[in-house]
Amino acid sequence: MDFVRCKTCCMPNTRPDTPFVEGECSACVTYKKRPTIDWSGREQELVRLLEQNRYACPGAEFDCIVPSSGGKDSTWQVLKLLELGAKPLVVTATTCHLTPIGRRNIDNLARYATTIEITPNRSVRARLNKLGLEMVGDISWPEHVSIFTTPFKVACQMGIPLIFYGENPQAEYGGPPGTEQAREMTRRWVSEFGGFLGLRPMDVVGLLGITERDMQEYLPPSDEAMARAGVSAYFLGSFYEWDSLRNADVACKHGMKARVPSEANWWVEENLDNAQTGIHDWFGWLKYSYGRGCAQISVDVRAGRIPRDQALEWVNNHDGTFPDEYAGVQLDAVLANIGMTRAELFEAASQFVSHELFVDGDWSKPVWRAHAG
């Protein structure tokens, strides 16, 4: 396919599930509709939802769950829900390779709300990270599964009927028509957009010694358990005009720490908790010839924080940077944690690179950069 960028931001048409309309990506199309939305009415809708929940669960210690990494968005979510009178329980599905700054930010958020962390078998997780890389080109595959299963399990076990995730990714970064309007995170949404890449938890049983018992931690609650507990999940970002930099400002004023995780990141306040994120993002670069920094800076272009030409210059100089270090953790330490060498990493990468997007097999030279001179 021809590589084309959105005429408004920097997003390319190689990003999965991101249709273009007259040269504009779906994220920009959605963003321009924001002024027509009754945000006050949306907030009142949320308030009514919380009130109905309190009425149904009088005297409950917690009335909702916020899945959290301790980062800017989950910190803002917790503070906003507290402001509305909710009693959130923060649930952290332990990340694959927690960074020092990630540990500090999780502890910081625990100053404001009760936090529990669910940590799976570390040995199994490391093998799943390796399998994720080799089978679907995503080291973060088991983390994606945990993010969308662990909070639901806790909700069912503790009888907490409401879960609030952050933004609707299809509204912020683009998606198929209509998906940007979703308020509720349904099981169908998770199966389509949860980052599983077609690999189901039970598909890895028997590989690298993984057993059915090992994978029980990664299976969602049954439909029957969900129905008994009356659990529903929503995007808090569907009730408010989402602004990641506002969230970061609020979070940092409440003690969250930030740093540039890698040269390939535009924002300094995002994805600070998992040292494996650099590998995850680099594989995305190999597949689609765009990186996380491109997605982040495109948000700022839409918001008028940076001109498109300056953003494109930054993308040209930084997108696709190899992750020798991420959030203060060296790549070799990340690979050692999952029992993989650099040679094995590059061998796995070679299975997923979209060669037509790069010049003469050089993964640091995308076709678009060559054409830009």
C-alpha cells in the first residue's frame, strides 16, 4: 500500500483500523466534532450512573474500580471520581518489567485511594512475553490480556459493579466509523481492540511448558459471574473532553513523576511503568512504519499545541529510534528478564517487518523518509 499521512496531523494510513476521509484520519475527524458535544450533559450522565450505583450498593466500601498503572491518566481518573464523591478501588495488574519510576508512581497514587496489585507468576509471564514476540510480534501481549481481565475478576470477586477505564482509544487515535462513540467497554470491544492480535490465552498451552493452570490468571470471568455481580465497564473519557496533557499536569501536581522514557517518545509523562514498552513500540514501527511518538505528537497537532510542519520534522528525526534504553532500564536487562538475546530479538523482528515500507531492508530507513529527502 502507498504510505500516506493525514493532511491535518501526522498519522499515517498504515495504522490499523484508521480510515481516512478526504485525506483526513478518523481521529482528526472525531476531534473536530468535540465542540458539538454536550459535555455538561455527559458529566450529568456519569453522575446519574454513580448515584444509581450507590443506591444499589448502600454502605459499600468501594463503589467502582479504576484499572491503573499509576500513570497520568489513571491518576486523573481517580482524582476526578473522588471529586464526584465516588469511592474507587485502584486495581493494578502488575506490569511485565516494572521500572523504578513506575514503582514510585504506583505508590504515589496509593496516597489518594486504596490500591491492590495482582501479580501473576513471574516465570510464566516471562515465557509469555517471549511467546508474544515470536507468535504475534508483541512482547506486551500478556500485559494487554491482564489489563482487560484482572480488573473484571476483582470486580466479580468483591462485588464492585462499576469499572472505569480511561479514554476511548478509537476516539483519541482513530478507529472504524462509529467506534469512537462507545461509552461502555463491552466484551466484544475487548475482543476486537484489546490488543490480543488473534492470540487467545489457551492457544499458548503446551508451549515453553505453559499449562492450563498457568493460564487461568489470564482468563476473564465467565458471563454468568459477570451477570451475577452486575459488572459493567465504561470509558471515563467518553464523559469528559479527554486531554492527556491536562491529565499529566494534574497528576504531576499531585506527586506523579515524569521523565522522557526514550528518544522515540514525544510526551514525557506517558508509558513510564514498563521497561518492555520500548520493544513493543519498536515492533509497531517495523510493522507500520510509525511509532508512539507520532501518535502522541499528532494529538498535540490536533489541539493546536504544535504546527504540523514542526511535528513532521520531529517525527522525521525520532520515529523508529531503536530502544537501547527505556525509562532508565537497559535493553539487555529487559531481554535477560525474558531469556532472550539480541540476536533472537532481531530474528523475531524479521518475521513481522513490513519490508515494502523500508528501503533496501534497512529498518531505520522508511520509504517515506527517503522520499522526504
